[in-house]
Amino acid sequence: MLFNSYTFIVFFIVILILHSMRFAWKVKKINLLIASYIFYAAWNPPFVLLLWLSTTVDFFVGRALYNEDNKRKRKLLLVISLIGNLGMLSFFKYGGFILDNFVTMVNALGFNYHPANPGIILPAGISFYTFTTLCYTIDMYKKESQPVKSILDFSLFVTFFPHLVAGPIVRPNQLVPQFQSPKKATRHQLVNGLFLLSLGLFMKVVMADTFLAGPADTVFTAQNSLLPLDAWMGVLAFSGQIFFDFAGYSTCAIGVAMCLGFTLPQNFRFPYAASGFSDFWRRWHMTLSAWLRDYLYIPLGGNRKGSVRTYVNLMLTMLLGGLWHGASWTFVVWGALHGIYLCAERWIQQIRNKTQLQTPHYIPAVAEGKQAARASMVPSFFTNLFTNQFVKMLFVFFFVTIAWVFFRSADFATAWRLLSSMFGRVNNGAALLPTLDIIKVSVITVALLGTHWLMRQSSVADLIKKINWKLLGIVWAVMVILLVLSQKSSDSFIYFQF
Amino acid sequence: MQTKNLLKAGILGLVLVTTFILGWEGYWRSKGYVATYNDDKVLWANKRHEAYQSKEKATVFIGSSRIKFDLDIPTWESITGEKAVQLALVGTSPRLLLEDLANDKNFKGKLVMDVTEVLFFSDAPFVNKSSREAIGFYHKQTPSEKLSSLVDFALESKLTFLEESRFSLTSLSNEIPIQNRPGVFVFPSFPKSFSWTTYDRQTYMPDIFLSDTNAIKGVTGVWAMLGSDPTPAVDGNALTQIFKEVKTNIDKIRSRGGKVILVRTPSSGPFAMGEAMKYPKEKYWNQLVAYTQSEGLHYQDNPVTKVLTCPEWSHLAPKDAVTYTEQLVQSLEQKGWFSTDEVTHNTLTN
């Protein structure tokens, strides 16, 4: 079920009514659990079985892991859980990809092998709930937290419909304690939640789908080379679309949970205001970044095993992060680019740190007036430019946007054609986008960057606290009116496919 | 912000949104618009489910926009007592729709296929875009989407401004007159009042369109622009391949006991002249009918339908659609369409 559907509106009203009635807390939790299964089954009923399987296996294996002291048995249990979770993910998400690559390889070796298309359907949100359950069993293996006592609480933790299909990826300690005592939204939480739901839908339906999806789709499906203006506008449109689409979903999820009295972790914090690539990943899909850091990067050794190993760990983490997004080599390249960005940033940071350590040696030189000579070689304007946070933000946005080309392109040919067009490396590129689209993308991109810059140290919650209620009411109304006017020009959330 | 202020903001927002919706609806109603349905893949999928009715109870129609305007469903249903399942799609070739029904083993009914040569014999990507989307949507429609569509239809039946092609943000912003750069092709917009659609997917031109000469000129302008397309008509092997493909699909339906007949609905003025020049009847229509061993009902072969005039060159006005439908039913009766026997295949005309 999509948040941007009439079905969800009806569903959510029923849930709100049921949740506000005077049932016992256990009954309310059962209601929420049944609602969550209905929410998922409304997309494809048979795939609920996978959810049940994943939940049951991880609940019992998790408990056994925590209680078992025998090392060999513990490892065996962990392997069972990993095979269960990752096996399911590999089959449904990577089955076709693995087969395609195998076929390409054996054909390259001279074997004429052409199997039938396996036609595997990807269950919605499998990457998200697999990571949710995986972190529980790994925590149990490490004995980092207590096992969840009730299968009802554990099932609800895995299945709770606001986060189920596209995150935020929650950890047991973020959600399970909230199920242990009765939760009902206060009036403040309810109105705040409805505001966030409106904001999320506005981001998704109006900004992503109505304004930006069209130019992005037109450019990314073009069969010919384009003029640099058109290529850049299409790629910038996608930069905006992917943010509004995914951050919109997370905002809806947080708002919906808030209306029921629950708190979900923040997933986006104005990412295009990032002043560095590591800062970007602290702001973009924060729950996935934290998951990859805690369950992949740190177990690989993080930065504790020397400089070279740190770079290797960074690259591995980002490559797997890329593959998590989609079963295609273009996603791997997207991940690799971010890995390279992070490695380069770290390397530059290390050089700067070394230079700063050497700075005391220059102090006497300054006193002798030698600093002036140095300054004349590197003008202060230039130095200031590169330490200026706003310029850093634009620099990061530029490289992140380049990486989105691989993320959105159906294949490498499209990606290269677009990159060549963007940098004027083609002759006779075509003009493609209507003037109205160019205006829309330009205005939205400037507004997006401006908003992220101004809000970089703040949050929507802070803004709501500060703003005059009349202005908030008008802004809210404008968002909903545009939402109503956008009508059905909306589609699935991009991250559903992940 | 205090809870009280947040609540006040919410109430203010609600008042403003409600005021806007009432005002917006009232404004369009005052301009002569009424609540109609979005003629999209959702409504198409809803009707596609009805294609499985038995031969005695329903006839399925596929084609491009012409049959949607020219078949008057109330007239058809009142004369024949049968349901008309309208599955034609605006701006598309019906060949993919035919293929979809041919490959659906549960479809064993009666099928009328309208042929608009300029779309039927084209393989340009845009010609199959809507049909591909609609067919894909129908086969993959989720339970949630089905339920949403029911709420959607209920709202569309009451609210005028929910007609997406006329009043959505995208449609309204596309009306802003901004010059495009040389080489940028943008499909011209039809006047807002042009085509209205009912729940049965009957499309018609309302009086506010038919009485507006500027709006009619707007539509004929679009046809004139499309008619100036220099791409030559399909010929030779490619044409034979199309005939083969159509015959294969028709044969599949017939092999299951289904019936198929081809129709050519009226066109007028310069558009009809252009069609006749680019797609001569003898070479395209007659050959298609002969190759597929089908019955064909061409509007020019019937003295009544021959003189019908399309106000904007391509579709009949509602009153003429009634006449056309009466003639169509009569011709089909002569072919044994409403009997349980096979349609006779001995003549090409009615």
C-alpha cells in the first residue's frame, strides 16, 4: 500500500480510530500487527509468508543465540539466520542479476547457454526488513542487548507498517521499548504527525512526481546525445526527485508513526547542505549509513587496522551499499564513486592534518614576514573560497549529482551518453526539454539548495516551534492544495524497488 | 510551538483548503464543466475485467479514439440488450490490445476492432505507449490499487476538478504560453473542453466545445500538424508482417470460439483527404480485411454513415454517434453478430 493512495487514507483513518479506542494495550498491538500485514499484503498477498518466515526464524534464533554459550552452536545459529535472511534477499533481489552475469561469463567462454528468464518478482521492501531483522540477530550474537521477550513485540518491530517497506531502518532498541507500555498520540503529536504526513506527501507527489519526474525521465530515456543544458537539467531534476521521493517517504513514515504515538528515527537532515562526503552520508539515508557503519564497516576493522585497510574497508562498505540499492553494475559503480569520494576526502583530510601539525614551525617565519610571500602565491580570496562552507556544499552537490547519473541510468551506455552530453563531449546534441521544464528544474534546484543551506543546522521540528502559527497554517494549506491539484500524476516510491 | 498554536495552524490550514476546493469546484462548474472520469489506465483496467462476459451478453470494442466517440454506448445497449465493453485507447494502435486479448485464454467473446490507419499501421513508440501501460497496469494491479480506484471513481463522479487531463497542476502549467527552443517537440494540447468521458469509457464532445469555433479550430490545428508528418506510410514486407500479426491474433480468438470484426469509423474534411492519400482504402483497409479473412464495415460503404460529418474532422458529435451506432448494430445483425453462430465471411462490405 502506498502512502500516496486513497486506500491508505481509508486504512489510516480506520487505524487511528481503532488505536484511539479503549482497548487493552495488547489488543491495540495486535490491531497494529494485523494492520501492518494488511498494509503489506495490499501490495502482493503471498509475500506476507516471507515476512512471517523471516520474523519467526529471527525471533527464535535470536533468543537461542543470546542464551547459548557454546561458541560452535552460536556460530551455527548465526549462520542459520544469515542464510535465512541473506539467502532470501539473494534469491529475490539478486537471483536474476547473478544468473545474467553467469550467462554472460559462460557465453564469453564459448558455451552457448541461454536459460529462460526466471521472472522473479521482487517483494517490496525486502532489503529494508532484511536489514531490520539482521541487526537483531547480530546484536543477539554479540549479546549487545536483551532478546525481545514477546513474539508479538518482535513481529510488530519487524512489521510496523510506517517503516516496513522503505525505512527508516530501525534498530530493536529504538522501537521495541516503545511497545512495552501503552502509547497513544498526544494532541500535539497527532497534529505534528499530520503536518509531517502532509509535508512528506507534498515532497513526493508535488515536488518529485509532478515537477521533477517528467524532465528526469525524458532525459534518462533519451536515445540520442543531448545539449549540455538538457543533460544537466535532466540530471539535476533527478537529484531533486530522488531526494524528494525518498525523504518524502521517510517524512510520511515518521509522521504516521507520530500520529499513533511512536517515534521513528530521523532519516534525512538536509543532505545537499553537506560540506563533505562523510557529512553527506551523515545526512542522507542516515539509518542505512549507520547500519552499514555498525554492521559492516566496523566489523571489517573500520579505521583501526591502518591507513590502507581503512581505505579498503571504506570502498567495500560503499560497494556493498551500492549493491544493496539495486542488482545492477550501475549501482555498484554509484557505490564505488561514493567510496572514492570518501577515500579522497579522508586522504586530503590526513594531508591537512599533517600540515596543521607542522604549522608551529612556520610561526617564526610569519614573524619574519615570510608569510606575506607565501600569501602572495596563494591569494587569500582563493584560500577563503575553498574553506567557505557554501562553496564546499556546491562542490559536494556537484560530485553527488555526477554519481546519480549511474544510479538512474538503465545501463552504462546511457550513463556515458549523458555524461558526455553534460560535459559537451558530443557533436550535434539535441535540444529536448521544453522551456517550462528548464524553468521548473532551475527554480526547484536553487530553492532546494537554498533551503538545505539555511536549514543545515536546524530541523523541521525546530522550524515548527519558531514559526508563527498563521504562517504555518498558510504553508500547510498551500502544500495540501498543490497536493490536491497534482491529482494522480504520482507513482510508486523509487526506494520500493530496493 | 505550543500545542494550542499548532492546532490553530491545522485548523487554519483546513479552512483554507476547504475554501479553495469549494471555490475551485464552483469556478469550473460555472464555466460549464461537469464531473467526468479520467480516461486513464485505471478506468481501462476496470473495464478490462468485464471482457470475460459471454458472447451472448457483451461485445468488446478496441481501437483508437474514434470508436470511443462514435459508438454511443447507451444506444448500443438499448437496441441490442448487450453490454458494450469499451477498451479502445486514445492515440494508440489497437494491435497491442488485440494481442493482449488473443493471448488471454479466458477471452472467448465478441470483439469489434476499429481501424484508424494512421495509428493502426504505425510502429512509432508513442503509438503503443498508452496501451502498453494500460495492459501492464491491468495485469499487475495490486489489491490496494483496485481499492484505490473505487474511491477514486466515487470522487471523480462528484468533483469536476478531478479530471486530470484538464485541471491537474501539470495540465494547468502546460497552458502557460512559453516559447520553446528550436528543435524541441512538444505535443500540442487539445482545448480543455474537447473530450469528456463517462464511467463506461464513452467519450463525447460536449455542447460547450461544439459551440466554440475557436476550440474546434484548436483541435483541427492539432490534426493539421499531425497530418503534416512526412513519414511515409508502411509498405512492402513491413505491411505484410502487420497483416500476419493481426491475422495470427484474430485466429487465436476465433479458435476459442470468439468472434472478430473490423470497422472503419468516419473521418471528414482535410483529415479524411490526407488519410485517403496516405492510406488508400484498396491497399490498406481492403487488404487487411482480406488477409485476415474477416468481415469489415467501412463507413464509406454505408449510404447513411458515408454522409456523417465530424465537426473537428476526426470524431462524430453525440447526435451523429447515435446514428452511427444504429447503423453499426443493423450491419452487425445482418452479419449474424448477435446469433450464436459464426459470422459469415463471404462479403467485404455491409
